[in-house]
Amino acid sequence: MIASVNAEAISNISSAKLIGATDNRFEVASAFAQERGIKAYESYEAMLSDENIDAVVICTPSFLHAENAIMALEKGKHVVLEKPMALSVADADKIIETVERTGKVLTVISQNR
């Protein structure tokens, strides 16, 4: 559900374009992508390898936020991360360290519905 909210938000930003999506269930990513005319990636790693992607919006369960954010930052992507940033201060610190090391931008957002 939150991915649809983010896709809608991206469509309202003139300087942004939604390119693709992934999910741990490819059929879910495929259906989401087909509805929006974008690419479905077989895996998160495959999506992060796409040089056409500058930034990712992470809409995964909270326990995956730190791992997913760090992977994206290390692959040279800017990151929009749903709250909570991480489930522990130690994981949040790891994300911040990765931001500082890579020079990429991280923002943490909360959806108001």
C-alpha cells in the first residue's frame, strides 16, 4: 500500500521519474510495475545495479530499513526511507556513517494520510 502512495508522490514531482520496483515476491513487483508502465526487477540487488536509477524509496518492513538503506547508499543511490529509520540506534548510526562515507543524500519521511 505505501508503495502506491510513494508512486503517486513521485508522479507529482516534475524532476522525478519512477523507473522501476522490486519486491521479495516478483509477481507483486510485476503487477505494480505493469500498472505504472515501469520495470519490475527480479531482486533489490538487480534494481540497485541499474545505472539509470539515481535514488530509491525504501518501503520495506522496518526491520529491513538499515540493511536496504546501506546497500543502496553503497551502490551510489540517494535514499528516501520510510520511518522508522532503523530499529536501533546502532543501526541508525551505521546508516549515517554510510551517508557520510558515500556522500549520498538520505531523507527519512513519514506518510500523513
